[in-house]
Amino acid sequence: MDQPLLPALSAWVAGRAVPLAAEGIVVHVDESPSGWAKASMTVALDGPRAVGRLTVWDTGEAELEYGVIATGQVECEHRDLASARDLRQALADLTGRLRGGRHRREAGCEAGARAGEATHIENGLGED
């Protein structure tokens, strides 16, 4: 990995929370308790029409979730992030979906998950 992912995610959130709020997207961050074997951070984004979440572990594993509030349709995608660039791409994909960008169905969501049950996602790295 070229840069530790969790600090990179924190930096992205710090730089993007206010601009996203101006677009009506609320950013929330949750970190795993210290002492866990695999540290993680979840960034949740709540938009007016959709919600999303990106959970990243220090190992590079990541889960991207996106849900449409009106329909309850939820998409999930597992990613293996090898660099800060991969992380920025995942965040760009997520914010793009919340802004009305591409929409595709992915396997892997828990059965019965609904967009209304999904929580907020935060953003953290440089580019969206």
C-alpha cells in the first residue's frame, strides 16, 4: 500500500464534509474501537434520495453499500483496496451514485436490507 488507508480516509472526510453538506449530503464517520485485530473506519453519506456507506479495514478490504430511499433497492460491493488511489475511486463511485450517477446491481447485500435501513456515509480523500 502506498499510503495507510484509514488516515487517507480521515483526510478525505475532513476535506469533503462541508462541500458535501452544501449539496445536501450529510457525512458521518465511525471508527472501530482501539484494540480490534483489524482496525476499520466507516464513512456514511445521507443524501436526499439515496444513502451510502463505505467501510474500510486497515488490511485494504472494503465494503461499499448504496441504497435508493424511494425504492428500497440496495447494492453492495466488496473491494480490495491496494492504494489511496483505489480508495479515492471507491469514494468517487459512492459520491457519484449519491449525486445520481451510475446505478448497477451488485451481489453481496444481506438479505432483506433496505435503503431506508442503511445509515449515513462519510467521505474522506482528495478527489470525488
